[in-house]
Amino acid sequence: MMDLEQRLNLLTQDAGYEGDQLPNVSTIPNLESSDIKPPVCFKKDSKTVPEITYAKKSNGGQISLLKTVLTSACEKDCNYCVFRAGRDFRRATMKPDELASIFHNMTVAGISEGLFLSSGIAGGGIRTQDKLIDTAEILRLKYQYRGYLHLKIMPGAEFDQIERAMQISSRVSINLEAPNQLRLSALAPHKDFSEELLKPLQWAAEIRNKKSPTRTFDHRWPSLATQLVVGASHENDHEILQTSQYLFSTLGLSRIYYSAFTPVIDTPFENLPPENPIREFRLYQASFLLRNYGYTYKDLIYESNGHLPLDIDPKQAWAKQNLFNAPIEINSADQSSLLHIPGIGVKGAQAILRVRRQNPIKNLGDLHRLGINPERVSPYILLNGRRPLQQLSLW
Ligand code: SF4
């Protein structure tokens, strides 16, 4: 019989396979020359168990997260998953009060500031969801925990369960796993894309849009997220980004996690090759273009197989095709047009708009003083009607 700590250690190792994994930027070439650098999460070299994951916050700080599952037992048989039914490995389970208590002790000891909690499915999605909600309620009500809590929604969860989960979480997510039913059938032959996965996400969006957050623990609805497995079902980037656009623009998701497939031994997919992490990274960059930069999935440049090119960031690829012969006038372009220029991110666009209210931008030196790299922008812009290449010597 394993004690509580042994079970938590096992569950935490297993949860490493769960979604919510941001890219490992050490594998990405030419990152410094890109406007779009997705945030990262990482594990520090540490001998502490359970393992703690560190995620960068939007304000620049970082948060230490306990990332775990309530149980690594699962009655489903998804073809890629470490937890799939019948796979031979050492499984563990914790009760809601056990997990809440041990996490509370970790927060008091300063080991972990936030919790990411998921689960294998045991006794159906509804019953498993109840256990996740029980754990979160114990934390919020008994231990008065006010910190970050990312709670998974199980396939097939009911509307009322989703609303309750949203009242006590900082973020909820439902793993779509694939961009559509066809691709999901290859990954998880017994899951229904529309009914079990997409519908709960749509309900969560409906709750956010139509209901007042007065009964939530911090008087606002949590953010919504999902995760897609990349490279195991012959899906292409075009269909992933088509679904991503729907999730951002119609359902208001804050984040889509793209998870490059890695084969797990003793699963039906154990002999499939791992997906190139650069593909995962390009998808993150493209998704930021959809979410923050006003692009649609149709705007982006694809190879003949429907994938984004791996050797160039998607914004640069778009600009090479569209702006070389139609450069953008820096002194009259609106924010959306400025954001389409490689080398100009959100801060750069705002700086240009602010400065040119006083005086027009005259040369590349003016842009340089705003923190914008002249060499990156110069092929794609006009300054007062002229291409600035000949002005390089002026700054
Ligand atoms: S439902 Fe599928 S993906 Fe989720 S834990 Fe079970 S086997 Fe893994």
C-alpha cells in the first residue's frame, strides 16, 4: 500500500503527459528575430518530489505549479495516451480531501503557488468531474485557498458541473485533442467530438457570456483553454488553425495548447515518429496572429500539404508574399496594418501611433529610437511615400 506522498509523486510524474504544456523554446531556431514569442513553462533542475512546473506570468513573473491528476486509472483507450485502459504501469489514485490537504500543506510551506488538476476517467466523465469539483471546493471553502487553480473539464461533463467548476477556478480547460471528429477518431476511437468535447466548451463560453459571475470565488469568470495533439492523426496545420480561429473568435478561448506528439511505449501509437517541436512552435506563433494580430487562418501561407512552412515564422511568410510589392505607409497606417509588418509588435505599433500624433516619422532612425529594428521593417514599409532602403545610412 503506497502512502500519500508516494501516490502524489506517481501522479505528478504521470501528469507530465497531460496537456497545458507550453513549448520548449530551446529547440526553436532564430527565435530572436520573431515578433511572436509564446510564453514558456519549464521544470527547474530539482530533486524535489513531487515535481513542480514553473510558468511565466503575463506580468513577467513566474508561478510554481503543482501539476497532477486525481487518478491515473482510466477506462478509455485513447491510442496515444499513457493512461489508456489496459496499459501496464503502476497506477495511483487520491481522494479529493487527500489531494486538497497535501496541496494546502505545499502552499503553506511555500513549495507551490498554484494547482493544475486533471484526472483519468473512472466511473464515467460525470462522476470523475464531481471528484474534481469536490477537490476544488475543499480547497476554496475549507482551506480558503485564493490562488491559481486550473481545473480540467471531463469529456461528457454536464452543464451544471461546468458552471460549478467555473465558479471556483481561475482557468478551466477541455481537451479537444483533435481539430475535428475525423482526426479525433484516429486518436480516440470512442470519443464523440461534438457531444463530449466541443459541447462542454460551448457551454462554458455560454456561461461566460450570459451569466453573471457574482457567485464565482473572485467575481469574474475563469479563462477558457483547450489542448490539441499535433502530429499523430495526419491532421494538417490548416485544419488546426481553422478550428483554432473558431475557438478564439466564437468561443473566446484565451489559450490553445498545441502538444507535439511523443510516442508512449505499450500504446497503439508507440511506433509513430515524434512530431517536430518546430511545428508545434509555428502553430503557437500562428495562433497568436489569429488571436492578437487580426489575421484569419485563410490569410496564412501554407505548403501544398496544408502545413505552415517550418523555416520561417508565419508573419514573415505572409509579409514576403503580400507586402514586398505593396509596402505599408508608416505615417498613415492603422494599428492593424502596422501589426502586419515584421518587426512591429503590439508595443511598437502603439509607439508609432503615439509619436506620429506629434510629428511624422521621417526615417529609419526614428523607428530605431522606438525600439524597432530598421533592417527587419525596411523591406515592407514606406516613409512619407518612399521606400526607406536608401535611408539606411541616416541612422
Ligand atoms: S480519456 Fe483518453 S486521453 Fe484522457 S486520460 Fe483517459 S485515455 Fe488518456
